[in-house]
Amino acid sequence: MPRSSRSLALVAALVLLPGLAACSTTVAMEPAKQANDPACADVISRLPDQISGQQRRWTDAQSTGAWGDPAAILMTCGLETPGPSTLPCRPFDGVDWLVDESQADQNRYTLTTFGRSPAIQVYLDYEEASSADVAQALGPLISQYLPSTGAVCTSASDATPSPTPTP
């Protein structure tokens, strides 16, 4: 191949590389410690193609899911079951969710299943996706495939107060 043809081929390849990289639909994620739990496989194999108008994307980690471009919803299955928490706990269609709003100033919420083993955690950009849509889309899968631990949401007013120590 003449030198000018090789140069043109090299330039063409370099021009195409950024375009090919931009077409990547895989979302980089980290698997949870219990990602190999069969219950997670049952959930992951049945994830919806769309949540809150966001299309599902492939991820590079076991027992994870992502929706949106850029990803507005990130889901990980296989987390340790959370214990009692001071976070708000909201029941939705038979699934209890701990709601962490500590990053609300960045339009992010974290939802974690409560009373299910293993747990699922979902990060969402609430400007792009609704927590109600996430709970509605994932709730039936969680109810069917992630065993209940028996723990349920309670509010502080429902909790039994500690006995008052006597002097």
C-alpha cells in the first residue's frame, strides 16, 4: 500500500474510533458481595426493558441493571440485608424501601429494599426517573424472587418505647 493510502487509512481509523466508543451501551458497575445469589439471577433475568421512560442498558457486572442514556437508574442486587435504620422506610406494593435523600441536592435518591434477602439497591436521578416508577417496575420481581426476612417498615410512633430505668 502506498504511503499516502496508509496515511488515509490511519486517519480514517482514528476518526472512526471516537464514534465507535460513543456507541458503547455498557454501563460500568461493581457487583455486590452476594451477586451470585440465585435469587438475584431470577430478578436480573426478568428486568423490564424500560422504567420511567428510560431504556435498559447492558452492564458489565453480575446482578446489576441500568436504564437511561446517560444512566438515570442503576440497580444492584446482592447487598447485605439492612438492619434497623433511621432512614424513612416506605412500603410500596408489598415491598418496603429505605429511602436515602442525602444526595437530593444533586437530584439523587438511593432506594434499598428492607426485609428482603439479599437486598437490592437502586440509585436514581429523580429529574429523569420516578421512585414510584422504579418501585412499581421492580416490586413484583422482588416480591416473587427475593425471600422476605420478616422485617417490615415501622415508623418511630409504632416502635415500642424502651423502658424507663428506675433509680
